[in-house]
Amino acid sequence: MRNKQQLFERFSNSNIFLLVTAIFFSKIIAFVLMEYDILIINLGGGSDANYYNSYAEGFTDTAVNIWPVLLRWLNDFGLYSRDLTTYFLFFSKFNSHSHYGS
């Protein structure tokens, strides 16, 4: 525990704020670049993604779990976009932290 305290005491609050702000704006810039096809990242698009997209758009009627049902619900309100959903999931993976063990 003492090692962790010493590690975090090395960084001032202003440096941490600048780091978080830089990460936030770099995500916005990356999103805009990907949206205008300047930066192209292949994020898959395999058979599962095709199934979820076809269910969300109403071409398939068999739901295997809750995810396609949520996507269709978004589509019913005009909020579903396969690209935006992919980008959202891509960026949310950078923010999630898994804590296994202690």
C-alpha cells in the first residue's frame, strides 16, 4: 500500500488534470477523423456483428440475447447507427478497467 501512495504523490493535481483532458480531446479528435474516413480502423464486422445489425434493422426476428433487442429499441427511436455503436464500444474499452485479484 505504501508503494501506491508514493507513486500517486509524484503527480500533482494539475498534471493529472492535463493528462485526463488530453486523453478526452484526443478521443474526440480520433472520433472525428474516423467519422470523416480520414483515420480508418478495421473494427471487425464479422458474422455476429452482421446478425446484430440485421436484427436491429428488422431483417431478422430471432433474438439470442438482450443485445440485439436493445439495438432494435434504439433503431425504433431512430438512434441506432452501426458505426456509432462500434465507435462507442471501441472507446469505452479504453476507459474500462478490470480489477482481477487484489
